[in-house]
Amino acid sequence: MTRHATSPFEGQKPGTSGLRKKTKVFMQPRYLENFVQATFEAIGGVAGQTLVLGGDGRYFGAEAARIILKMAAANGAARVIVGQGAWLSTPAASHLIRARGAMGGIILSASHNPGGPDEDFGVKYNMGNGGPAPETVTAAIYALSQEITEYHCLDVDDPDLTVVGEAQLGMMVVEVVDPVEAYADMMETLFDFNALRAMFKAGFRMRMDSMCAITGPYAVEIFERRLGAPAGTVTHATPLPDFGGMHPDPNPTWAHELMAEMMGDDAPDFGAASDGDGDRNMVLGAGIYVSPSDSLAVLAANAHLVPGYKKGLKGVARSMPTSAAVDRVAAEMGLVCYETPTGWKFFGNLMDAGRVSLCGEESFGTGSDHVREKDGLWAVLMWLNILAVRQMSVAEIMQDHWAHFGRNYYSRHDYEALPVDQAEAMLGDLRARFGALTGARHEGLIVESADEFSYRDPVDGSVSEGQGFRILFEGGSRVVLRLSGTGTEGATLRVYMERYAPGPDGLDHDPQEALGPIIKATEAIVGIRNRTGRAAPNVIT
Ligand code: VG1
Ligand code: CO
């Protein structure tokens, strides 16, 4: 018997990046099964198809992978390519889908959310182009999950995922692959590994903090084995089911060990961290933190120095809340710069259509058209290759960049786990006051316009509304507010602030100080502190 009766669970609605819930919610009988069956049906069935499967090593991942394999077999799939131990970073999964011509893939991760029995789990479907399912598909998955009556699952022993090789599961082939090899090989085609080996040999010092998440094995193979960085360059290199109790979000708050080392005496030349599923990156130089929006701009301005991009970029894209630093680079280089809603799914169409080769988000995500996901280790290798060619420190590269393009001071303030009603009411009131805001003056700033961002995809014409509140001030400063779509507890309010300083003076302020008037004006307009009772944000990036 492969048919099992079931009934719908509420709320199986994918957010910014797949369905994320508390692990215990996913572990309820039939919960994972329902969502996976709905996914298979939303994509037109998987009979005769090849799929890719893997995840970030978090608690329940391997067990979920075994269930999904038995379901894929019962649904008639021909082959599933799965990372050994059910491990695959998100960019490696994206690469495998593309390289093997698979119909798509399932990624088991809640990315930057903590893992473990009391933390978070997630499931995401990626399409044949290697990119996250677009909203039409995630909406279909949700609709099907709300009317599901049965799922299919083979009643056989669990497949063994510990050994590389092929095995039969019913009529389906399970192909267990080394999770790292194909990805590391691809990186060798994009970057000048000889130059990087020479740089490490000459004493270049780097610290890579994999935060007990999936990039550990990839980073050890690439930096320590293939590029000759000293053993121990990668820390927290073993993926653990609960990420060692760490919060695998590479930002100054959660990657505080790395921050302390990079800001301390005897800091290495370069530091980096990545998140649970390996698609995010934080980069640092000795004594300097590079804001993700600036990192995107620097990569765009210097990409032609890297072998994989020496022909130049087709165009660039950033999410709306990301700073306009990259826009200035694009303008000078004569490149089109697209502005999309938050989430990597919006970049895929632009890349598939050959309109952009480089994309990024303020949330520590950068990537290119080598895959259809953001890619943390790729971004680190971009930086290393640029440092090797320019023979400058990270701090010198940033000074040089700001002196040339001016500086977009930028910061994001997060208020986590707010009561949902309270957060929604606050933004609802703001929406109702849009008209009255124009022309108002706060902290010496005059509101030029206020609106809610909506996006029309230039490739397929689809429209996504309600993608964040924007308040623009005269002179180019702005604040953006939106609610997170990846959390599993209450509502998380993200407040993104930006101010442009053209230079040559005023390029070396502390961002929180430089943004002071905007922070105060935001409080005056939105009243976050008053309405939530929170004295300060939980996380500042
Ligand atoms: C957050 C980030 C967004 C990112 C998404 C997935 O979404 O803001 O830029 O694409 O996480 O990243 P939200 O809706 O919580 O703001 V990952 O690395 O968690 O897959
Ligand atoms: Co991630």
C-alpha cells in the first residue's frame, strides 16, 4: 500500500523562502508528508523525473530526507540525487539541479533560523533552473495543501544515505553523492585558484566561521585542501543538528566570535561567516565590517578582475530594501540595475533571461548566474580573488570605493517576536497616513513620498504587491519597513535605513550616528518604541 489517507493542516503557506515552522510542528505525523505531496502535485507530478534532495544538516533533516525519498518513489520518480548524510548547501543543491538537468529539488533547511528539536525546520522547492519556486508555484502548493486527502509513500525499509553510490528504492534509483565535490569543482572554473594559492602561501591570513552549519565541509575542502590555507582556518567546521546551540545567522550580533577576532589586535587579513544553509555571507577585513549592500557594490565594481566575469556583467539586481550603493556602480558602468522584492525567487527570471549576472540583498546574500541562489562561499571567493588582484586590504578597498562612488550609510534594525496584531496594526496605521506624510518635516528631514512597493516582473509580467513600506526623504535618504516572511514566532519587523554621503568629507562616520536623524524621524513617524514598548531593536546590522 502506498496510499495513505490524510487531512489538511492549517498554515502550510511558504514564505520568503519555503515553509518554515518549529521542528516539532514538522515532526507531527503527516505534516511533512502533506506538504511534500502538495509540492509534487503543484509541479505536475514527479513520475519519471529526476530530483535533487539535501539540506543543511539540522535536526530532523536526515529523517525527513528518508521520508521524502520513499514518497518520491511512491509518486513514480525515476531518480533522486541526494547529498551524503542528506547534506547539501543551498547553492550546491542549486548547482546539482542545473548540472544534472533535474526537474527540481527539495532543500531541507530553515536557513539562518536556529535548529534543534525546539527550534526551526524548513522545506523549500527549487525549480529546474535551480532557483526557488516562484509565487505562482508556492501559491499552488498552499492551495493543494488545504484540500489534500491522501499522500503516497512506499512501505519499505529506510534508504541508507551514509554511503556514496546508487541503490534501488522500489522502482526508483537513489543516488547518494558527495555533497561537496561538484560544487568545489565549479568554483575552480570561476576563480583564479593559482593566484589564491599563491596568496595563502605568501602568508595571507583568513578566518572562516562556518557556525556549525553546512558550509564547514565545503570551506575545509576549498580553502584548506584546494587553496592551501592552514588547517584551522575554518572554525566551527562540523555541521551539528543544533548548530552547537549557535544562531547560524552571519551578522555582527550572532557571529560575535568572528567579530571580536576581526576587530581585535592581530586580526587576520580577511574574515567571513555563513549561515545555516550556506547561501549567506558576512565579510570583514582587519578592523572593518563590510555592510552587505556595500559588498554587493564592491563586487559589481570589481567583477571584471575575476576570471569567471572578465567579459563584464550583463546587468545587476538588488532587493528593494538593499541600499542604492550598487546603483551608483551600475550607472557608471552603463549597466541596468533592477530593483526586486525581498527574496531570491525574484532574481531567477532576470538571470534566466540573460538580463543580470550579479544580484544581492542587504541580508548578507550575494550571488551570480553560476547558480540560481545566493551563494556564501562564492562571495568569499569573489572577495579573495579581488584582494589577490588588487593587492590591497579590505579597508583600503572600501576607502577607495567610497572615495569614488560616495557612501550609502546603511543599517537594518530588527524587532523580533512582536505580537502579530500589534505589528500589523502599526503598519496598517502607517498605510492609512501615507497621504498626510508627504511634506511633513521631522528631525530636519522632509518627507518626499511614502508608498508601498509593488513589483512587476519585466520578464513574465507577474505582479507582486505589498512588498514593503517606503518613506523617502528629500535629498535621497529613506526608511523601509516590512514584516519578515521567514520567522516562526510572532512577527519580526525589519526597519531599513539609508543615507547617502557624496564625499569627499564625511565618509568615515559610524553608521548608527550618520543615520541618527533618520532613526529619530522614523520613531516620530511610526512610533515603534511607543507602540511595542521595546526600548531597542534585537538585532542591528
Ligand atoms: C530574509 C531576508 C531576505 C532573504 C530571506 C531568505 O527574509 O530578509 O533578504 O532572502 O531571509 O534568506 P525575511 O522575509 O525574513 O526578511 V535565507 O538565507 O534565510 O534562505
Ligand atoms: Co540561508
